[in-house]
Amino acid sequence: MAAICLGTFMLLVDVTIVTVALPDMASDLGTTLPDLEWVVNIYALALASLLLGVGSSADRIGRKKVYLFGLGVFTAASLLCGVAPSAGVLIGARAVQGFGAAAMFGTTIALLGMHYSGRERGVAFAVWGSTNAIAAAAGPVVGGLLTQYLDWRWIFFVNLPVCLGAVVLTLRFLKEARTPGHRRADVAGMATFTVASGALTFALIRAHSDGWGATLTLAMFAVAAVALLLFLAAESRAEHPVLDLSLFRRPSFTGIMVSGLILQGAAFAYLLFESLWMQSVLGYGPVKAGLYILPMCAAAFVVSALASRFGPWPPRASMGVGLALIALGSALQAVLGAQSSGNAIVAGLVVSGLGVGLVTPSLSAAALASVPPERAGMAGGAVNTFRQLGFAFGIAVFGVIFQSRIESVLRDGGQVGDPHRAAVALSGGQAHSVISAAPAGARAGVEHLVREAFASGLNTMLCVSAALAVVASVVAFTMVRLPGGAPAGAPGGGGAGPQAGAAGRTTADAAR
């Protein structure tokens, strides 16, 4: 459990740990903040685009072997990030780090499924789910502490002892498993899906900064669409596809993937904008801003522990209720005004944390239960891929909503010369520059308008988040039909595809 959760924690923390350190990086490396945005984006791009291919390959190569390989690559890349002499080297090392993270994340669910069974499996997924929730919210806190009290390079150096410990534990305690017999790799499927998901993630990232109608954004969406069509054609003909498309004929599998896609965007994407609000508008330091998010982590951990103690629950119930709580948590936060402080979001974050603690472990367990055991790596890679794409989509969509609403409020306020330019600056965390650019006698009024615009942008974004979570909750309740507590791949657990019957017998034999 420690071997798997240590790797999971580090790879997910590194999605957001660098956000608070970007100004220090830009100053030290002699570059600009826009150039360093790719320090964040390239990692997410590599992670999202490679997950499915890595998870499917692990079924054939060996899950422990792939996980160890990922740990090694991630550790080496972290060291290179820490000693990077330039922005170019740092961005390249982050891409390699994302590749290692994909190898780790694409195998974790399958590794848990093969090492635990019965009630222990529920506890294991609860612990792993809590690790996911804590890591997603703790990145800015850890990054702020290390940057403020040590140096930005330590946000990468800290990975080294943790990952080396995970390597030792993996070698000592994890068992190996792979699909028996020789299976030819689905190279065409892996290549086309990697291009499709990579181009889509790139387009979503650029849509936030360049706009949805920008030439590059539209071109990347076109590349993603063509690659997706090629992927579907390749999978329909592959003998051993990287993603068995027949699984999407089953409402449960489709519902699980849709829920995972929406979960990450609805539960976590807005945290980046709330952190921006607290730091650039309220004047909080990175550590203080991060501490306001910790109640969400604590709530997720507690409810996961309680669910594993008193469960197991039917997946559709825990997923549906959890997503409904995430919707309620977002709605409770959408009450911000010009005079609001960080205290205004705490109650809503706690409620959202309760929902995250319910849905995250259930989502992973349900993904395993919906496929034959020999496709556990594929299922784990698929659900984590959908989650990472959902996070990128959430950031892009919320960013556009956030900036558009800020611009509208600034235009109505009439105190800012160029509302569009000011909105772009505010969404980039430059509230001080907008306020200081106003005439001395008007700065108090502009500051109030900036606070009002930020609050309105957050409220609108949080309402969209709540609506998305409601949709996902309805999907979970109506589409996911798996027996509560069923082992992954067990008879009746949703195994599908041409080998479903054999998979059921294999699982029954293993259970005996």
C-alpha cells in the first residue's frame, strides 16, 4: 500500500506544486512567466496523453515492471528538473517526468486490484482515493512551503528520497502479474490515442491563454479529431486493442468514464483560480492560501476511512452521492463578494471534500469491476486518462468563463480604460498592476471593482462546476449498475468483451 501510494502522491502533487514557484523560477532562470507556463502544461500534457497506452502495455509487459520503470524515470527527471540551468532544460525534463508519471499512474489501480480482495480491497481503494484527494489539493501548499523557506529547486529534490523509498518497497513487497500468453502490442492504437489525447490536451491548455478561436487552438482540435477517428478505426480491427471499444456498449463502463471525466474538472479545476484570488487579490502568501484548501483534504481522508470501515457500498450510490456533494460544495462557495475573505470558501470545500472521499475510491474500484481481470491495466489507464483530460478541460473552460465574467464586470464598472486588457492581467494574477495603473484618487474605487470582478468570476465558475457535478451524479445513478463490493472482474461485476466468460471463470478460480 505504501509503495503504491507514495508514487501516486508524488506524481499528483507535481501537477500543481510548481504553480506558486513560477515567479521565483522566472527570476532565477532569466525568463518570463508566460514562457514558464509550459513547466506546468507539458507535465499535464505528457501525463494525460500516455496513460492509456502505458496501462494497456502493463497488462502485457508486467504491471510491477512498468511501475518500477515509471518510478525510475520520474526520479531521474526530478533530479534533472532540480539542477536545470535554463527554462528549456526545465521544460524538457518536466516532459520526461510526465512520461514517468504516466507509467506509474497507469498501473496503480491494477496493482491494487491484484494485491487486495474482498473487504481489504475496499480499504485499499479508500486509502488510495484519499491519497489522490490530498495530493491534488496539497500541491500549492507543499510548493509554497518549499519555495518560501528553502528554494524552488527543492520542489523537485524532495521527490528523490520519497521515490527511492517507493522503489525499495516495490521491489520488496509487490508481486508481478501480466496477461498470460503472447499478445502483440497495439502500436497503431497507442500511437493514435496518444496523438489524439495529446493534441486535445494541448488545445484545451492553449484555449485558456489564446482563446477558443485562435488558429493554433483550432488546428490542434482538428488534429485531435482526425487522430481520434484513426484510433477508432484501428481499435475496431485490432486483435488485442489498447481500449476494447465494445466495453462502451455497457452503460456501467460508459457511466464510469463520464463520471471520471467530469469529476476532476468539477472538484479540482477551480482550486487554481481560488488560489489566484487569495494570493493576488486578498494578498495571502502561498502558504496561507494553500492552508485554506487543507480542510478539503482532511474531509476527503475522513470520509474515505469511514466508508471503508462501514462499507462496501454499491458503486452507483457512493459515486452518485459523492458527486452530488461536490455539486453542493461548489454551490456553497458561490456566494463571494467584494469584501469576502478566504473563510467564505471553507465550508464549501469541506462538503466537496466529503464528496471526493466518497467518489474517488469507488470510481477506481468500479472501473476494475467493469472489465475482465486481464484488462485491469487498460481499465486503470482509461479511467485515469479520462480524469486527467477532465482536469485539463475544466481549467480551460473555467479559465474562459472566469476571464469573460471579469471583463464584463470591469466594463460595467467604467473605471478601467481597457477592460479586456485588464481582465487578461487579472486572470494572470496581476491585480496589483491593474490597481496601481489607476490615478491615485481612483485607486480605492478600482480596487473595490477588481475585488467585485474577481468574486463574480469565481461565483460564475463555481455555479458551472456545480452544474457539471449534478450531471455526473445523474449519470452515475442511472448508468452504473455494479454489485456493491464485487471484486474486480468477478462474475456479475461487468466483465465484457469476447473473453468475458473465461475471465469470470479465471476470477472465480483465483478467489477460491
